[in-house]
Amino acid sequence: MKIKFNWGFGIAAFIGLFIVFISTLVYKCSQHEVDLVSANYYDLEIQYQNQINKMNNSAALGQQVLISSVNDQVVFQFPEKFKGSKLEGRITFFKPDKSAYDFEVPLQLNEELSQSLSSKEMASGRWNVKVNYKDGQQEYFTEEKINLN
């Protein structure tokens, strides 16, 4: 018995292949890991006005926190305005493509208002660095994107 190719067989074969394709696509998509920027993004969105106020306070300084990557070190240099002030805060390193690499460190400035962190153990690529700090009177926020090799 020889099977002849006709339009009915062609349409049935196309529909069958389409179903296999869609089923494979759904399976692959369900196995893909999705990293959210934050697990509590809704709460953060409600509190975003505080973030805007911190950014405005930072802009009013005139001089921003300088963040640079030099010789396997990430260096933070704070404005001279804070000389003699006791700054408190946190530095957050956010890796957009892999949330497992995200981490925070406390702000620990030396006498020159700078802080250095080793980048040897950090994954290469793009990092978003967020600095939240306060001088006792006002809160400030600075964010910068850096690339590590």
C-alpha cells in the first residue's frame, strides 16, 4: 500500500508539527528561570517618593559620590561637604542578569571620605551600584552603572 500525498495529509501534518512546536515552546519557557529585580517590588513602588526625595537631596549637593573601578577595586569617593560628618548607609551591588550575585555592604569611610571594595570575587559584566546614605539630617541616594572585567 502506497500513501499518496494530498492536501488533507499536508494539512494534518502541518497541524501535528505545529502542536509539537507549541508544546516544546511551552515546556522550554516553563523551565526558564526568571529573576525579579526585587521580591517585594510592590512595597518598593509605594515608597518610591522617599527615593525621589533622596535623589533630589543628592542632586542639590552639587558634587556626587564618585564610583570607579580601578585595579580590581571599586572605589567610592564622597563629597568634601561631608568632612567631619558621621555618614551611615549601605552600598548595594545589583547584577541585572543574575540576582544570586547581588549583595550589600555597610558604608565604612576612611578619613579621606572614601571606601574601597575588592572586585576580584565579583562576576565580570555590568553592575548597578546603589549608595543609600545619611548624614544625620538628610538622606541621600546615588546610583551608577559600572562594568567589571
